[in-house]
Amino acid sequence: AVYPHISPARRSLGLRRQHGRGAPARRTSATPVVCCSGSLPVASQSSQSTMTGANPVTVAGTERSSEWSGDAIRRRFLDFYAARGHKILPSSSLVPDDPTVFLTIAGMLQFKPIFLGKEPRRVPCATTSQKCIRTNDIENVGRTSRHQTFFEMLGNFSFGDYFKKDAIKWAWELTTKEYGLPPERLWISVFEDDDEAFSIWLNEVGVPKERIKRMGEDDNFWTSGATGPCGPCSEMYYDFHPERGSLNADLNDDSRFIEFYNLVFMQYNKNDDGSLEPLKQKNIDTGMGLERMARILQNVPNNYETDLIFPIMEKAASMALVSYSKADNAMRTNLKVIGDHMRAVVYLISDGVIPSNIGRGYVVRRLIRRVVRTGRLIGMRGDGHENSEGAFLPSLAETVISLSSEIDPDVESRRKSILGELQREELRFVQTLGRGEKLLDELLDEALGSAGDIGDKPCLSGKDVFLLYDTYGFPIEITAEIASERGVTIDMKGFDIEMENQRKQSQAAHNVIKLSVGNETEIIKSIPDTEFLGYESLFATAVVKGILINGNPVENVSEGTDVEILLDRTPFYAESGGQVGDNGFLYVYGEEGGKQNAVIEIKDVQKSLGNIFVHKGTIKQGSVEVGKKIDAAVDGKLRQGAKAHHTATHLLQSALKSVIGSETSQAGSLVAFDRLRFDFSFHRPLTEKELLEIESLVNQWISDATHLETNVMALQDAKNAGATAMFGEKYGEQVRVVEVPGVSMELCGGTHVSNTAEIRGFKIISEQGIASGVRRIEAVAGDAFVEYVCSRDNYMRHLCSSLKVKAEDVNSRVETIVEELRTARNEASSLRSKIAVLKAASLASKAVLVEPHNVR
């Protein structure tokens, strides 16, 4: 329906005035439907000039076909490098195993410890297709031909194996032979001082000198930060307009060139003073944007119109009842925003990032809200299945999921939770839009009022406009139009300042990969990885390989000092996979097993520098020095508590999947000596019945006295067998699989009981929400379970004694007392009212009439 009293701006968001609240407007069934064509589009010349300034070109052998689908381009890249000795490795999660990085923003991130020398290389060279997220240029999405929040980075990596010459030759061979790009359309950039790379491109590859550009440090020298590994890079560009010639060609001209392949030659270490020293192990780190290569090979004017993104845009267009091929530039921009952002949110949610107001969750929430407000702006309503009040994000997500099999096969298995999360978030945000409209009305009233007082023209502040935009999802154009209808201008300069501040904060927080080489690297050169013996024994003899005080190495240390001890072997478990580090003691003896010289109490054990165990504790007696033999003893009682709680955690996850659905997934965990904490994705509180059913299942499995089976196998074999990966863990090619036959199978490096009967019992203490879409269960098992039950039994005994009833009668007795108390309070309240009336009557009877006074 069309409401004549509603402005076009309000109608575009589906909002209407109704007692100060927003409500969605409905489309009549008579609205004509204009469907998109089934084929991928070639944009009109006018739209290309606006978006890219480049006309489409026909590359020999690159007509749009299945040969050059996005999936085919990805596969050809990986196979090309696999044939040259590279190991194909899977994409890592968008949630990086790196506290210095907010989201996975580059293909090299999973290899950072290897580049730093903190972990040994598992293979000499590797190739990947990595999912990536970058939000620092979010405002450019849809407005340029190449900016995206979600993208895939194809990469080949060498860890001290091959270097510059092979990297350059293979990049050229891949590009010109495998993908068939015409050599005359390819340009190269090199660092201005990198004569070696220049010579390889010129003399060995044969690129004409005029198409090799030397560029400065800002463009062609890669650094990870103030210090650390760095080196020159060389980039490959595709030329859309070779007819313009080589004179004064500018590789930064987006209307002519697109950079599609970057080769980083990691050959230096940058010191604190800025000086560069050659690395002993020179590495290669490359990145090819899949969407950019697809744009070139599929002969389309921008990344969005490739088969990687366009099907999502086409779905959005059909739901908005518009045709992409006939749409103007503004409509196309909106559809591109939807196509890009939908990919980002689906893969983020699949990787366990739930919408919230903090951290990564805020990134997802912001992207979702941009899609919702953009979709409503272009007329999208309903779920696409005849429910005009439903959410449209799930329908768009279905298209994203259908395209995901070659990118991340796990997305399909998480379909139900992804769709449910998107539906809930959209419907919540539609309510927020209504509240935003109410706030906008109040702000406009305030602006009009304050302007009238001082005689100025009414203006909405930049901060208020940004608040409406960022928190309530109001596009700036809508705010400006509604304000204009009321005679109010908006402070665009102030709005731009707020936007720039947010952009800088986002860029600073999200898009820097920190690689630093400090004291730790010097230490690691002389200390091997720690051999862990704790699966088989709680005792071991070891040698002190290093002693640290406040992170600095020392040779010896005396009584009363807090220290970090590095051993060659240890029975102590180091914190990982949610399980806390062991406690215990280190004993230092004299020569040939003589008198005890020192005792070190260990209160924590952490992993550092790859796989070196750091035993943190205090010298309780004597002194210790590097090179001494010690006896290491783990506190067996505490270890047993950790084992019981860790295995109980596995049983709890299986019970949750059985009771509330297999789509729930782990979002975090803590395995302590005296309790466990398990975070999981779910959209509502669990009912009392569900909690009891979960408890009952876990206790049944405990009483079954099932022997656990532990095996080490290839990662892919474990996944094929159905093993579940633990949240936040990073796995090598060989993994440890812990199985409770018939109940649970998980990849896990933690310590576990040998038989479920050792857990003794399991009790849920609490269940609560900790973030939007994330719940937390706290529970006890083992000795902690017995202590908890005994403690509660003691409380019950005291309660029964006080109430003078049996345990089974406590509830009814308490209900009686509560009812008696409620009745007594009501009677007291009634009496107080009667007393007040009597007091008032008494005072009134004593009132004296006084002569009235004239008041001037």
C-alpha cells in the first residue's frame, strides 16, 4: 500500500508513522515483477565508465565458460603449484589463531610462526586458497570495481626452499600459459632498488623494459611493522587499454590497470635502528586475488559481476523486483554491496563469529545491518516465500551457501545455524530501524527548537547523523531527505569526520599483521622443542635448558624468585585447547643423586615460541642453574580433575548436539581442575527439561564405563572419520583423535580419563547467555562433582532442620511460608492504609478555620 502522508524517504526503508513507531510498508500484489535475466551481465558502456573507466575487452581464449569459472580458476592455481612440489593446504578460519590480528586478512597469516622461525616448517613449500576479511575500506564496496570485504587469496609459499627466480618464472608461466593471458597486456612493478627482480623479468622472462616499472617503498616494499621480516615485492598488472601505449603509463590508474598478483620476497630482517640484515632463510609469500583474476578471465567490468558474486546479486535483484541489466548505477551499487556483504557474514558466522556489539561480533552485526538497510532501501521485503513480514537474509544466504562447496565445505553442514542467526538478527534490526526513526524525529524537533531560540538555520549535527547511520542503520541519504522535509540541514562535514575516525580505528585494529623478532628468537636458537611425556607419566627426569626472569634469560636463580623454567622434556601439560596448565614441583638434586638442592613450585605451564613449554613458578628452596638435572612431578590429584572435566566436556558437547540440534557448535571452553565451562552457539536459553536431559545423557555415558580410544592419524583421515575440531585449536598434518566409542570423536591434544567411569558424575551448575547467540554452561565432574553434591546435601540438611520437614517436603513448606508472608504483607499494607485514613480524620477534626489573607 502507498501512504500519501509518508515521505518517499521513509517509504524506501519500509517505515511509516504509527504512534511514533516504525512499521514495514507492504507491497500490493499488483506490483509488476521484473526478473533478472538468467545469464551473467555485461555492463553497459555508460556504467563501465562510471565504475571503472574501462570498456570490456575480449581476451583471446577467455570467453565466459565453465573453463574459467571461479572454481576452475582456483583449482587450476592449486594444481599448478601442486605439480611443482607444493603441498595443498586448507584455508584457515577467518578467526585467526593470533592475538595480534582481529580477523584473517591475508593468506600468509597461518604461516606467520614459520616465517618468524618460531615453528619448524612442516613442508618446504605450500599453496592455499585462503578466505579473507577486510573492512577498512567498507565505504568503497560497490563504488569501485575491486573493493570487497570478503575475498579469496590464492597463494604459493616457500619456506627457505625456492626464491625469487622460481617465484617470478612460475608466476609468469601460470598467468600466460595456464590462464592464457596475452603477454602484451601484462605489466610488472618492482621495488626501485631490486635490480635482481628487474633483471629476471627483463632478461629471463622477456618482459619489455618499458612495461617494468620501478616503484618506491610505499608501493613495492613489504614490511610487517617497525621490526621483523620484510622485503621487496613485485606485482603483476593487467592492462585493459594497451592502445594507450607505454608512455607515462601509471599503474595506479584503476581505469586502465588492475593489480592481480603480488610476489613478496621476504629476504631481510628489519632491526630497531631501521637497518636491514639478510635473513638466513629467505621466504616467498604471494597473493593472487581470485575475484580479480575471475574478472579478467570472465571478461566483466568489475569483481562483482563474476560468477563468484553475481548469483547473490541476481537473487537480491529478483527479490527487489528489479533487473540488474536495466538498473541505474545507484541500484547496481546497492546490489553489489548486498552481494559482497552476504558472502562475508555467511562465512564469518560459519566460522563461529556471532553478531554482537563487541569485537568480531560487531563486524558481523555491522555488515548484516548494511545489507538489511540496503535491501530495504531498494525495496526488498519478506522472505521470498510469500511471507511479507519475514526476513530476506536467509534467502540470500541460501545462494551463498550453494556457492560454498569449493571454498569451505563446512559451510553446508552449518546451514541451519547460519540461516537461523541471520533471521533473528534481521528481525531484531528491523525493530531497531523503527526506534531509529523515532529518535530521528526527536532530534529534528530538537534542532528546530534550538534554531528558533537563537535565530540560526536548523541543522542536525554530524555526530547525530553518524549515530543514526552506525547504530540505527539509517543511510545518510535517507536522513538528509527526511531532515529536508522538515526544513533541517545536516552537518555533512561533521559526519565525514566521524566516519573518518571510525575508518582509522577500524584500519588500525583490523589490518596489521605484526611480525617481530626480539629476545625470544635469540632464545629459541639454542633451545629445542619440549618433549611432552604427560600422556604416559606424571614424573620425569629432565635437564634445565633455560631460565627466564621477566622474559629475560639468566644462568641461575636463587630462593624466593619467580621464574620461568625451560626443560628438554616434561610431564607437565601446557595450557591449550581450553585445558589449564598442570601444577606440581621441580626438584634439583646434587651430584649423583645427592642431597636435594632446590625446590621449585610450578603454578602454571604455557606454550611459547612454537612448542617450547614454559614452567612458571617460584623457587621455594635453594637455587637452580641452566644445565642442571631435575625431577619433574605433576600434582596427580589436580591432573585427575582436569582429565575428568576434559572428557566430560566432550560428552557435554555430544549431549548438546543430541538434545538441541547438531547445528550448535562450540564457541569456547575452559577445562580447569575444579570445573568446566563450555560456550556454544544457540539463540535461546535452554529449558529446565533440556538441561535435565543433557545431564541424564552425560551421566548415562559415564555409568556405561566405556574405555576411551586415542589414535594419531592424518588430519584429513580424522575429518573423514567424523572427528570434531575443538574451538580455537590449530592442527598439523598429524592429529590426535580422542574417541568415546559410539558417543564422541574429537581432535584433541588434551589429557583424558582412560574410562568414562573415572568421571564419577556430572552436574550442571548454571546456564546463561554471554553474548547474542552464545550460551554458556558451567558444570562439575569427578571429585568436584562429589564435593558439590555433598555441599548441597549439607545445605539441604540444615534447611530441613530449620523448617522441621523431610527433604521431599521442603518445596511445599517453602511455598506455604511464601504465601503466608505474602498474606501478612497484604494485611500489613491494608492496616497501614486504614491507620493513615484515621490519622487524617483525626487531624481534620482538630483543624481551625483562620481568616484568609489577601495575596498581591
